[in-house]
Amino acid sequence: MLLAVLLPFIIAIFIPFLSKWKEKFHTGIVATIVPLLIFIYFGSFLGRGFEPVMRTYNWIPSLDMNMVFHLDGLSLLFVLLISGIGTLVALYSVYYLHTTEKLGHFYVYFLIFMGSMLGVVLSDNIYVLYSFWEFTSLSSFLLIGYWNHKHASRYGALKSMLITVFGGLSLLGSLVFMHMITGTSSIQQMISDKEAILNNEFFPLILALLLLGAFTKSAQFPFHIWLPDAMEAPTPVSAYLHSATMVKAGLFLVARFSPMMSASEWYFIIVSSFGIITLCWGSYMAVRQTDLKGILAFSTISQLGMIMAMLGFGTKIAIFAAMFHILNHATFKGSLFMVAGIVDHETGTRDIRKLGGLMNYLPMTATLAMIGIFSMAGFPLPFLNGFYSKEMFFKATLDLSAQEGIAAFLTNAIPYLAVFGSIFTFVYSMYFFFGTFRGKSNIDELPKKPHEAPVGMLISPAVLILLVVIIGLFPSLINETFIEHAASAVYGGDAAKEIYFWHGFNLPLIMSLTVIAFGTILALTISRWRTVYNFVPGILSMNKVYDFTVDKSVVYSSKVTKGYMNGSLALYMKLILVAIVGVSFTFFFLTGGFALDLSQLATVTTIELIVAVTMTVAAFGTIFTHNRITAILILGVVGYGLSMLFIIYRAPDLALTQLIVETVTVALFLLVFYHLPDLGKRGEARSTKIMNWIISAGFGLLITTVAISAHSSKWFDVISSYFVDNSYKLGGGDNIVNVILVDMRGLDTLFEIAVLGLAAMAIYSLIKIKNKKEE
Amino acid sequence: MEIIMSVLAGILFMTGVYNLLQKQLLRIVIGTALVSHGAHLTILTMGRLKDGAPPILTEGVENYTDPLPQALILTSIVISFGVTSLLLVLAYRAAQINHTDNMEQLRGNDYE
Amino acid sequence: MSNLAVLPIALPFLAGIIVAFFHKKLIAARIFSIVASVIHLGVTILIFLQVNAGGSIVLELGNWEAPYGIVLVADPLSALLALTTAIIGLAAVIYAPKSLSELQEEFYFYSFFFLLISGVSGAFLTGDLFNLFVFFEVLLMASYGLIILGNGKAQLRESLKYILINLFSSMLFVTTISFLYSVVGTVNMAQAAERVGEVEQQGILTTIAILFFFVFATKAAVFPLYYWLPNSYTVPNAVVSALFGALLTKVGIYSILRTFTLIFNHELTLTNTLFIYLAIFTMIFGVIGALSTNNVKLIIAYNIIPAVGFMLMGIGIFTETAIAGSIYYLVHDMIIKAVLFMLIGAIIYVAGTSDLNKMGGLIHHYPVLGWMFFLATLVLAGIPPFSGFIGKLLLLQGGLAQEEILVVLAALISSLGILFSMMRIFIKGFWGEPDIMELPSQKPSLSLMTWPIGLLLTISIILGVGAEWFYPNIEAIAEYVMNPDLYIESVLKE
């Protein structure tokens, strides 16, 4: 099983080499064989007696990150979808993508996506799941940006990535949290320990983060906005990632965790309300689109919403219908995308306003489209699988029960919303089909003269449509073999359901008929009420919110950053000082830092006082003098004062060094500033001055208080007695300071010299490079 | 005396920092020198002041002042001397090449 | 007792001095530098292996017993970081000739470089606070030399600010050392730790700890002390930026980690709360900075800051998992920052501009560069299974186990921001019409630049995918770090 998941990745490595011969041998052929093999492998698990399989492959056991693959009914449904549709899409792409395109890139992304998607649905380990999850987002990003010379592609790619990775990170937060609570990184074990999670005080956060991950991936309102823009990807990609598989990862996630989460009332409220709103909004907005793929994108959003809502209901029939519809949706929507691709390929446009009457030119395509469309619309015919699941959906909406609160309100509202959404589903389906294939044809205005598509291009949609019909005619064929297993895995108990065409003349059927009646009326009068779209999305458009957020995040970041990162050293220093003084004093008071011990102080003598006062005056003098030379000389006074203190405090070596250093420094100061342009005195605003005084006084105060407290807290003997004892004995010198410097702390001294050497080199290069440049 | 020295160190830091916040390059470099003086004075004060004879071994003297802070200061003086020299030359070159010694005019947002 | 511990400091130190004597003979200097770096790498590998097999190597320099003389302590943590430093050093020295002008190379680039490596290794290895200050000065002085190398107008302007802020913090550093000396009477870290422990960090000691934190936080570029970083890392040559980005801030973080796990670990509720809040702000403001500009190099420079936030977060959470996360992240970040600055150097080299608005379509001409950048972006943003993810995961685990929700959310959001800021470069710079930019008709050969980048990138990918080989080691280090008694005993031999 590991090989099955890794196979796409392994083959992806060789694709760039294969693509060198793409003229003779279309790279897509390899990409067709890979999913086919995977499909055959997983197909062998199918059957009535299917039992879940768990395989463990060690990867990073010490972090609880292992490749644990759990093949149960749910993942089996998904792997077969991924590999099956993958095969068909790859085959379709062989005809769709010309060999002049960068096939190598395309199929590398394609295979990486496929492998990652398999990984997502098979992983029982949350971290492996998350890893693959992010890789689906990234490969989707690369695929949308495949034609990256187009602005729209880049825009769509970034948008999809930001939204799905945002969701991915939120998912990660939720997964890690659950790991920390339950102590296991296995989903199945978490489910068996669900009480711990449900009773945790942070459960609402965990649920919200998890659902955020699922909703962004599955394009639920209001995060759906990335999906229409993702249509910039080549059509095979749209058919595969953005309708049949990747966008269903969110559904998968919700389904996977529903045995754990569905016990919570909030789970029902959030998931079903988001789902039902998405259903309505998506189908409503689909009618507004003029791009064929745009219609399909919103249609996908709406259908995803419907499935999401059913997962939220959590009843037996709802779960069953959800699983069933995941399969059905993949069949008819996949084929419709391919149809849209064919139309685009053959006519050169996907703009429904320019299209029309193509039935005569593309009869095969039109037939396929018709079956797909009517299945999607849920038209009650015994060979359309879409009708079955739609009917079950209506039944599920009626089966809900809740006593009070928001949940009760929802259960009452959902059936109406379901009908509302389905009416628009019917409308856009008709709009799509009749707008493209029927009506007036204006062939001359199309960029290309339309012909029927090559046979190769028709194979894949034909297979899918065939599936639509087969499932429609013999639903129990797939029911017992795997839909049942999938539903049971999600429901957490036996969820077998019989699928019938005729349930009698009951409420769900009335709902279906209502949909058709109103749908037909609205579809016929579409031109009269379309103006409504000029008003209703308006400010509600989440695209505007996204654009605003992204644009403004850059603009405001820039504003904020330029606000303080203005290059002014004085400002930087002020901010740093305020932080240091503020926080240090806070801690000083919090921890009772102050101490004063007057018992061990040295005596005060007049000479020291004189020196100290002189230094104080001089130090202030550097600020108040206007003359630069004076300032430098006054600085010298402070330095010499310091060496006086060193003498008084019995540090002769220091005094000597300080004396020399001070002299040289002052000389250097004078030398350098002799050459500097005198640009006059710079006044500061009064308020700035006061501010500077406060800050510097605060810092001085900090040093003084800490110094006094530190000095008053001498709790230990200093290590220096050792130096006194051993200076001569071991170090061979009388001058203890010198012995310390050259021997005990010789390393310091060595590197202190290194610092001087470095300074010399730096100065040398400062001066020398200038001369070189001027030469 | 340690209290007075602590206050003096505080004053040196304060005036040094005030100078650091000025616009004129010269003042800023003076500020760094004052801060270094403050730091060195603090180190000395943190050993005990006048607690014994200068730390040069002499017959018959038992008590010496703490030699370690002195060694540390010595290292630190030399290092700050190196930095200050570099800083001075750099200040000179920066002022020359940018035609100003006003730090506030050296904000800049170009990176060549 | 093994003298091995001094070699990571002494070798580059000597190499730096020797190479100064023939700094104008570039061919010889380059070969010499590569050879020296390889030997240096070999030595650090040896130390790393030996430390992991036989425990910390404690070297009392000049045989002056601790705590009186200076000790070098090659413990698991410092050995690991010294090793990482050596790897980056080698990559940088291969990359340098292509990136630098000959004039820059001639003016002691290699000397500055080696002393920088020496200072950084010293800072990791030393067991003495004042000695740490000295090594800080060495690496800073070398960095001053590197940042002004070339004498550009903006370079001089920004290096002035860089030096001034660092000088200030250095002076605060010695002052704070003296405060600590006054209270505990020693500058040896192990002994200081022991003595601070004896009095349970009462009274003034916590304030002193906070001052130390601010000193290190300035070097580490923690909020609100990082203002000096973005511009001063943008102005020098790419190889210099790579060294700075990989090594300098990390020394600051290492010092925080060391002092607050070893010495000041008795008032954790207070200090860790501070760290966690600062970590949040560091992440958020760093990301905001990274989104604020169109200068590609500046984007990378800003991206250093949130990474610092991540590492500080682990220190603030202070559990074994979180500390392991910080250490993993530290190693990861050292490597990936070097990679990114080198990549940006190559991008600017071929594009002739660092302005994102003037770039486009580069991937059609430089696919290898483009995909390396893409990969590096994934690594940086913490996309699994690369190295950034492992560190981030540990941090998240640590944070959530302690129910530090706020910092976890900040970490997640800033991950998105990091990815966004980097993808902007990829989308704007690499994607687009192939002929949007006027590129020189003769494509310059980049192999000398791409090889070291590829080397480092491979390491960071292995660090993620092969985490099983590294994590137990990091976990052991975290366990060791959380047991400061081990360190104290190994130095003071009680």
C-alpha cells in the first residue's frame, strides 16, 4: 500500500526526463498508466466482504509520525475516485494538452497531487495526513499557475494557496491539540477516546479550527471564492482537482471526524448551516456566470455545500446520501468539465454569450452533456444517478429533529433552503446546456470553426456518463460493494440503505417536482430577472473582502512598518530604551529587587567627591556646550576623572591604561572632527528634549538602583581570593591583574587583541577602498 | 562611597544616552564614550572599593582589592577603544560620503 | 580532558590571521579558506560525535581550574551549534568568490569571515560570562568589518546605526555582568548557576536576569529591539547577509536559551510570561515587516524576526518538547536563512535589481534557481515534511500542552504570513511573461552559487524528512538543557 501511495511521487521524479521525448511520446501516457495501476490495486479490495485494513510503515516514530494507512469504506471510496477519475483525466489531457506545452511540469504537479491526495484519504496518522494535505494545496497552486504568464493565473494561484494553506494551518492547530489531549496521533484511536476531546474546555476551538480547515478546502461559503479563480488552470485540472477530488478533501475530513464530533450539537449547527448556505449561494451565483467553467465552479461549490450539509445532519440516511452523492457528483461533474474543455478546445471560447447551437456541430459532446446536466439537475428519470441522491437529500432534510434553540430553527428552515438551492441548480443546469448547445448559433463570430472533438477526447467523458447511467440503472451494484461500507465507516455503525427509484408519491418527490416546475419557469424567464445580480452579490461579494485583505495587508504592513522603521537611530534607541527601562523596572518591583546595605561601604573622602562632582559637571557639559571642540575636551575631562578614580580605588594598571586610551581617543576625536563639515548646531524641539531627558534619566536611574541593590546583595565570597593566593605560586607574577590577564583569563586577552586587529583591518579597508575607488 | 559611585555611573549613563539620542554624529559618538565610562565605573564599583591594597603582591599585605573586576575593565577598555576608533573613522567616512553629519538625514530607504 | 574543544575557536582564528598575510593573492586565499573550512568542519563533526558518545568535553584553559580560569564547554547543545556553524561557514566560503567583488575579497573578507566564525563558535562554547562578552565583541567587530566591506553609501549609513546600537548593548552587557558578579561573586556560568540556585534567584537577581535578556534580545532581534536588523542585513553583500542571518541573531537566541535554562531558572512564571508575549509580538511584527516591502532582500531580512519569535516561544513555554522545538528550529533556521540570503544574492545577481516590481518571468531562464527558491520557501514556511515543520510542530505541541493558545495562534498566523511574503517573490519574480525583463543575452554561470545553496538545502530537507535520525539527539539535548545540574556538575566536578 505504501508503494501505491508513493508510486506517483516516484514516477514524478522521472517525468522531467521523459518529457524530453514528448514530441514522439506524449508524457501524459505515463501519467495515465500510473493511476490505472493504482485503481486496479485498490479495486481488488472491493466486494461485499470488505474489511478495513490498517498498514503501518515507520517513518519518524519518535515524533509519532508514521505512515499509517487505514483503508476503510470511506477511504476506499475516495481512493477509487482519485485513481479512477485520475486515469480518465490523464487520458483526456493527452489530447487536451499540446506537446508544445511544458508537459514535464504539468505531469509532475499532476502526479504529486495524485499521490498527496491518496495520502490524505488513507492516512490514519494526523501529521502524515496534514503533510499530504498541504501538498495538495501546493500542487493545486502550481497547477493553477501553470499558465503563469497570465495575470489571472497568478492571481488565482495565490488566492487558492492563501486560503487553503490558511485552512491547513488551522487544521494543524486542531490536530495537534487533539494529539495533546488524547496522547495519540492516530485518528482511529482519537475517535475511541472522543470523550476526552468532547469534554475538553477548548473543544469549541478545536472544532472551529478543524472545520475552518475543511471549509476552506471544500470551498464552503464564505471561503468558496478561490474556486472560481482556480478555473484558470487547464481544464483537466479543473475536472480533477477542483471538482472531483481535492475540493472533496474537506468533506473527507469532516466525514472522517464525524464519528467523534457529531455528538456535539454545535457540529450539527455549524456544518449543516454552512453547507446549506453554500448550496444556496453557489447555485444562485452559478446562474450569474458567463464562463462555462465559471458556471461549473459555482455548481461545484453548491454541490459541495449540499454534501457538507448532509454530513452535518449526521443521520443515517444523510450520511448514506452524502457518500452516494460524492460518487455521483464526481461522475457527472467530471464529465461536464471535460465537455466544457472540449467546447473551449473546439470553439476557442468558453463565453456562453458567444456560444449557442453547438448541438449540430458537436453532437456527441452535446449528448454526453445532456445526460450529465440532467443528472446534475436531479431530473426524475430512472437512469440518472443524480436524481437518486438528490431525492435522498430531500428525504434527509425532512428527517431532522431537534427540540429547541438554533438547532430547532435550523431543522425547520433546512427543507425550504434545500428546495430553494435545488431550484437554482435546475436553472443553471438548463442555462448551461441550452445556452451552449441549443439556441441561435453564431458560428462565424467564434474564434475557431467548431468540429466534433477527436475520439480520444471523448473517451473519458463518455466513460463517466456511462457510469452515470449504470449507477442510475443498477444502483445496488455499487451500493453493496462500497457505498454501504463508506457510509458505515462515517456513521460509526451499520448504515446500509436500499436505493429505489420509486418511493411512492411522497414529500421528497413533491419537492423534486416543485424544483422542476419553478426551475423551468425561472429558466425560461432568465433574461427578465437577471438584473437581480446587479444588486445582490454587491458588497456581499467575498472576493472584495479577500482582495481588500490581501491588498491592505500589504499596504497596512507597509504603513505600520514605515511608521517606526523610519531609519532614525534616535527613534530606535528611544524605543529600545523605553522597553528596557519599563520592563526592567516592572520586574524590579514585582520581584522586590531593591536592597540597601550600608554596612560595608567604603568611606567618603573629599578628593573623591571633588572628582565625582567634576565628572558630573563635565558629563552634563558635553550636552550643553555648543562648541564641538569644547565637547570633545570636556569628554576628556570625564575620562581623566575616571583614571583619577582608578588611582584612588587602587587600580594602578587601569589608571595608566585609561590615561593612555583617553589621550589617544581625544586626539582621534579631534582629528576626525577637524575634517568633518560643521553644519552648525541642531536644535531640537522642546518636547523632544524633554522626552529625551526623561528616557535617559530613566535609564540612568535604572543603572543606579540596580547597582546599589546588587552591591547590597553580596551573598557570596568572590572567587578572587584564589587569584590572590595563586598569582605568584602558580602564575609567577606579583601583579595579580596582569597574571589574570595573561594567564588565568588569557583567552580574553588574546581575543581582545583580535578585536583590536579586526578594528585596524576594518579602518584600513575603510580608508583604502575609498582611495582605490577614486583612482 | 559605593552609593555615590553608583549615582555617578548612573549620571554617566544618563548623559551618554542623552547624547546618543542627539542628531549630530559627534554627540552620538561622545555618548558612546560616556556610556563606556559609566560601564567601567560600574564594574569597578561592583567589586568592593578600597577594600585593600592595590592588587600587586607585596610582602606583609594580606588584604588586596578585588583584582578580577580590574582585569575585566582592562579588557573592556581596550575593546571599547577599538570600537570607538572604528566608529570615529566610520563616522567620518559616512559623513563625507553622505554629505551630512546629521543622523536624522541618514535615515535612507535606498539599498543601492 | 580533551583539547578538542578549543579547536573550533582556534582553527578559524589562526586561519583568519594567516590569510591576512596573503590577502591580495585571491586564488591562494580562496583555496586556503576552503581547505581551512573543511578542516574546521571535520573538527566540529569529531567533537559532535565525541560529545554524543562520551558526554560533554570541558576544557579548562591554561589548566586553571573552574571556576577561576576560563572554561570551554562542548556540551551537546554547543557542539551541535558549532557543527551547524561550520557547515554554514563552508557553504559561505564556496559561495563568496562569485558574490563578492575582487576588491571586497582583497580587503580582508576571509580574515573577517574566519574571525566571525571563531567568535560565533567561541560564544557557543564558552562557559564563562565575561568570555562570552569577549566573543560577542569578536564576532561583532568581524561583522562591522564585513558590513562596511565595499564602502557603499547605504552600507556606511546603516552600519553606523548597527554599530551604535550594538555598542550600546555591549556596554550594557558588561555592566550587567558586573552586577551579577557583585551578587554571586563569579563570572563562571556553572558557578553562577549554582549560586543563583542556592539563593533561589531572590531579590535583585531577577532584574539582572532581565537585563541579560535585553542584552541578548538586542542581538537576537526580539521585539521591541530589532529595529537595527532589517536595513543593516540588507545593505551588505549577499554572502555577508547570509552569514549574519544564519549566525548572529542565533548567538543571541542561544545565549537566552543558555542563561535562562542554566542560571536564571527560578522565577520562570514571571520571565516566561514575558517571553511568550514578546514572542507573539516578534512574530506578528516580523511578518508585518516582511509584507511591507518590495525589496527582495529586505523581505528575507524581515523574515529573520518571526523565526526568532518561534524560538523565543519555545523558551517561554519551557517544557522539554518546546525546548526541543526551539533547538530544532534554531538549527533549521540557521541553515535556511543562509540558503535564502544566498538565493536572493543569486537572484539579484542575475536580475540586476532587488526591486520586486521590476522582476518577472525569471523561472523561464533560471529554472534551477526558481525551484530552489520554491523549495526553500516551503522549508522556511514550515511545510511538512521539511525541517521547519518539525521544529514548528514541537513548538505547537509544547504550546498546546501548556494551553498557551494565544502564542500558538500567533505562530500559525505568522506561518501563513511568512509563506505569503515568500510566495510574493516567487509569483512576482519568477512567474510571468518570459521576456518581461531585459536580461543579459549571455547567461552568467551560477554553478558556484547554486552548489553551496544546494548543499545546504539538501541538509535542511534531510533534517525534515529524516527527522528520525536527528530528533532523538535533539530530544536528548533538550532533556540535558532542562537539567542544568548536569552542566554544573560537568564543569565544577562536584
